[in-house]
Amino acid sequence: MNRTRNILALMMIIAIGFYPACRPGNAPSETGLADEDRQNAPTGTVTLSAEAQADGGIVVAQAKRTVLAGKISAPGELDFDARRLVEVSARADGRIERVAAVAGDRVSSGQVLAEIYSREYLASQTEVLQAVSRAARLRGDPEESAANAFLQAARRKLHPLGLEDTDIDALIAAGEVRPFLSVRAPFSGTIIEAPALAGAHVDMGGSLFKLADMSSLWACVHIFEKDLSGIRAGSDTILRTQAYPDREFMGRLVLIGAVMDEKTRTVKGRVEVGNIDGSLRAGMYVEAAISSGAERSALVVPAAALQEFQSRPIVFVKTGATTFVLRPVETGARTAAEIEITNGLSAGESVVTAGSFLIKSELLKSSLGD
């Protein structure tokens, strides 16, 4: 029964903002107002004394007109930065002896991801050590320069296997071959795919890992034909996601495509966006607000003033010293601090920015009383 009563009460609250169904005058008197004052209040109005407002922490701010930079909206989705996405492949035929990373792992530049037993690698190392020994024997001999040339050629055979000169110098200093060829991460990032399996045979060029640096991503946005004249490459862009509705991600439009999709009448654009904290994921849907350069006058309220009722945006407007009214509104552009109101509010009207919970509670009590 209590659950049914609560559901009915919530439905009646929703009706207050849109239908003349409730009489707040029946609410309890802890708001500090006389019953006759409450009964004279307009339909959908909540009355609170100055003391009740202070106790409830109610704060108001005026809706004001300001100048906003023009924005063009474009839907899109996040993808990896293709310049920081690499497929790590085997540099020689062999058998995978050890796998040291799996999908999802974050790795550092130079970190060993896997080890491969490769006869080619063993043979190339042996050739270098033999060339070193021969060059040492022929020092001062007429054949010395030929021996040194042979050594340099042997060293170069190890470069395609992923070894640097410092690695080869370490090999020569140790004087013995290393049994396994190390597969290392070319840069720091996240393992996206890891098909490598210990014990499996791999051919040269076979895929072992896919690695992405996710500190920056690309947003592929779809710009409508009608908006093309208002934007240019280099425009600042704000991205919003469903996963983080209260956050804005700053990016920059770096590319506007040269081909229009005949079905959707859109052109693809590329936005670079930072992702240092790793919150964003490739594949997420985004809504981009691209700066167009044009300025316009707009009515705005603090972001904290906007509430939601029955999946519709509303604000609480203070219409008198002790009266507040639920007002449905329509919204436009948003920033972290302010929201544009395109309909339902006028400049100079005072809206509640803190303490809305108390007003909602009074609406609930009024509906229960009726």
C-alpha cells in the first residue's frame, strides 16, 4: 500500500507543473505561512517563509542575456588516433615461447611483450660473433678492412629483427648468443588485441599484438551540409558523451572531409581530443559543439538551476518574496557553468540554483494533502 501511495504521489507532483490540479494551501504549516496565505497562492505555486528558505539553503540567481559564440552541433563516435595505433608483428619465423602481455594491459615503451625462439635470430647472432672474432684475428693484417666490412654487414642483419646498436654491442660484450628474440612495445599504450599464444608457430609478419596510445583520440563527426559554411579546420570543439553527461572534453577540429555522403548529406570531420585520464573509450558516441565564429545573444541561467521533471527540463522561478513556481523550459547550448534557455523564461526572472529539494518536498506534501 505504501508503495502504491508513493507512486500516486509522484504522479500528482508531475501534474502540478502542467495542470491546475493541486492547492498548496493544504500543505503543513512548517513553512511558516498562514493557511489563508497559502490558499490564496496561484495554482502550482509553493510558498515558503523567509526563515524556511534560509533553513533550506535556497539560493536564487537571475536569468540574464549574454553573448555566446556560435556553435554547430555534429554527432559522431570516438576512434583511435591512427598515428598512435600499431600492429606489433613477428620479425622472424619461430615459436612463441612466452607471452608477457594480454589485451587490456597498459605497457611502457620498450617493455617485453613476448619472446620467440627463432633459428634465424640464433644464426644472425652467431654470424656477428664470428665476424668479431675474425676481425680481431686480422687486426693489422691486409685483410683487416675486409673483415671489418663483413662485421658491419653481419650487424646490419640484426637491425630488421628489432635490435638497436646498443643491443648488438651488449651481445658482443657477452660473447654468447641469446636464446630468444624479444618482442617489445614501440611506445607506451594499451594492448587492444593479443592473438599471440605461447607455443604457437608464427611466421615473419604474423600479428602478435595491437597497441594503441589512448592519451589522445579522434572523434569522427558528421557535419551536415547546411553547416559547412560556418566552420573551418582549427575550430575549438566541445565533446559530450552519455557516459559523462556533466563533463566537457575539449578538442580541436583538424580535418574537414572532401567527400559528402549522398545518403546522409554529411561530411566527415576529425576532432582531436585529449584523454590523459583514460575516461574516453574508442567506440563511444559523442555530440560535438564546433565553434562557428558567429556570435549571438542568448538567455542563460546557471547550470545548477536546471532540473528534470517527467523527463522534461524545468526550473523553479521565484515570483515573490515567498512564492516559487515550477516552470517548464526549453534549452539550447550548454557549458559547464551555464545553460541557454530558448523558451519558457525571461531575462531578469529569478531561478533557484540551490535548495530545490525543499521545494519539491513541499510539492509532494501539497499533493498528499489534496
